[in-house]
Amino acid sequence: MRSMWKGSLSFGLVNIPVRMYAATQERDIRFNQLHSLCHTPIKYEKVCPRCQRAVEQSEIVRGYQYERGRYVLFTEEELEHFAAQASHTIDILRFVELREVDPIYYDKTYYLEPADTGAKAYALLQEALARSGKIAVAKITMRSKVSLAVVRTYQSLLALETIFYPDEIRDHTQLARPSAAVEERELNMALSLIASLTEPFEPAQYQDERRLGLQELIEAKIRGREVVLVEPTEEALPTLDLLAALQASLQAQQGKGGEVRH
């Protein structure tokens, strides 16, 4: 596993050198769109529908739509003013109970590994979190944005999870609530059913049946030589640019930014 970031975890006056790794990866099977007549991958271009031509990157500006069809424009210099300065520190702000953070706030998970001379301090924080049952609220900078995160224990490691800000959680107060009364006998039957289906969580029991089925079909088509050969085009396909952009977004640095928003 390749490290995507290296820095330190700030714990009071202690800086713990760590390396960070993405803890999850999407395993879904993706398909390319091909031209049915020649089986060439379809090319995607940025096109202006009014000018009816492809647009170069140098001609593109950023705009915020405040009303339908109305935009305010921004220069890169204006946006850079709000970009958090990159650093290599994960700053712990405070500690809270694990149960106080609803799972709806969790976003992306990363492993933290002790680096260089940080093994002892890393082990100290890990053991302290495990015994206290607490998790640490921290702030990090990712993709020029200051984000909230929590640091917690995960088996024999520390894990960092980015979390959403409160105003990023959609309002649910307008949704309908059940109005029917619950009878005690029905409730007891439901509790009995829950008890009968309760067992320790074993992740290995679950798998993506759709993806496994598609993988078997792909392998069967390859074995049956149901394949098409695509001659390379003279111009590089834009899908390569898309892949490079996705890889770059995963390699964004973290660090100390502005104040945490409330």
C-alpha cells in the first residue's frame, strides 16, 4: 500500500509523525462507451453550445449561478484568497464521546501509520483513546479546504475520518413522520424478531453480488474470445486526462488551515 501523505498528528505539545493511506477503495466495475460501428471509445469535449465549438481550457472561467441563467464570475486570484494554505499537520482540537457523533457525519476514512520516531507517542495516543472510549475532533486541509475530521482507534491502528460540517447535513424536519399508534403486542413481536436475527457483525459474510456476477461474465467473454480490437487513434483520448485528474484529487495534501467553522 502506497502512502498518500506524510506529516504529523498534533496532540497537545506532542507532534506524532504519521503516514496516511486511503482505507477504502471503490471496486465497482466501470464500462467505457464505444461507437457501435467501429468500437472506438467515445471522445468527450468541452463544448460551448452557443458558439458551437470546442472550448480550450484557457477560455474557461468560473461562475456561480445565483439565479437561473445569472452568474457572478471569479478569477483564479480571487479564489486563491480562500484556499487554505497547505501544511503537514493534523491538529487535534478536543475529545468527545464516540456515541456523540452520529454516523451521518462520516465521510472518508484513512489509516494513520506511525512514521520515523513517532512509534511511542502514536502508541500512547492509541492506548489512551482505547481506554477512554473517546475520539479526537481534528482539523485538516484537503484540496485547499479546511475540513473537520475525527481520529479514532481501528483495531491496532489510528484511523482518521473526515466528517461533514453541520450545515452540510440536509434538513429533515419537513419529512413526514409516522402517525400510526404502535400496539404493545406488535412491538413485542418486532423485538423478538430483532433478537432472533441479532448476531455479531461479520463483514466477510457480505459481498457485492452484482459486481461478482459481472466479473464472471467478463471473464467468460474473454475466454470465449468475445472481444473487439480497437486501433489506437492519433489523438490521445480525454479519458486519460480524466484518470489523471482523479488520481490528483486522491493525492491532495492535508495540513493546518483556518479556524474550524461552527
